[in-house]
Amino acid sequence: MRSDEELLKRANEGDTDAFEALYHRHRDRVYRLAWRFTNNQADALDVLQETFTYLLRKLPHLRLTASMTTFLYPVVKHLSLNLRRRRAGSAIGEDALLTIPDPAPAQTSRAELAAALTALPPDQREVVLMRFLDPSSYYTSVNED
């Protein structure tokens, strides 16, 4: 399996298959993150499309200084929140970040998690969400030290 760095290098050289491989590798994560920010399936799909369109526009000069997931997180967040602002015509409610799709409705821990996240100040809540939505090597190495 080729690394993101190698695929990005090839995509920068015009290899559409390499870009497609990056898309397939990261699309589910981008969608889930966008869903958490937008709380709407159609909006999450729009953000997914906009995210990879943005990435495509950055070619052939895109250079990563961190992992692809670290690069994508602020892009998805920015696009999601802007979409929500446009749709709502006002500021984003904090509750949108706390709604997590429940694949197993019988679980009760989601409500407890949402309550715990609600109790955190916004900056701390952002760090917790980043840690579990984008467990990149940076966050992992900080915890291992």
C-alpha cells in the first residue's frame, strides 16, 4: 500500500489514479467528521465533495508538513461551519458538535458522552473531539511521552 506522501507526490505530477486513491482512503473519515459538524447527511456529502475539490485545486503545489488527516481536519471544519452558517443565516450552535450518529441505538453511553462534552469549555471540547476524530501520530506521541 502506498503512503499518502507518495500518492500526493504522484497526484502533484498529474496522476489521477493517485488522487483517486487518496480520495478512497480518506473519504469515510472526511464524511464522518463533516457529519459531526453539520449534523446533516446531505450537508456532510456536500462538504465531502468540497473538501476534495479544495484538495484538487491545491495540486500540483501541495506539500504536506503533517499527516493527510491533520491537513484535512481544519479544511472539513471550516467548510462545514461555513455551510452551516450559510444555511442557518446565524452562528453555529455548540450542540451540533455533540450529536454523534449512533450505529447501535441500544447503547446509552452516547448520551453520557454528550453530557460530559457539554460540560467542557469550548476549547477543551475541541481538543477532545480532535483527539478522537483525528488520532494522528502527533496526538498519540504526546500521550506516550
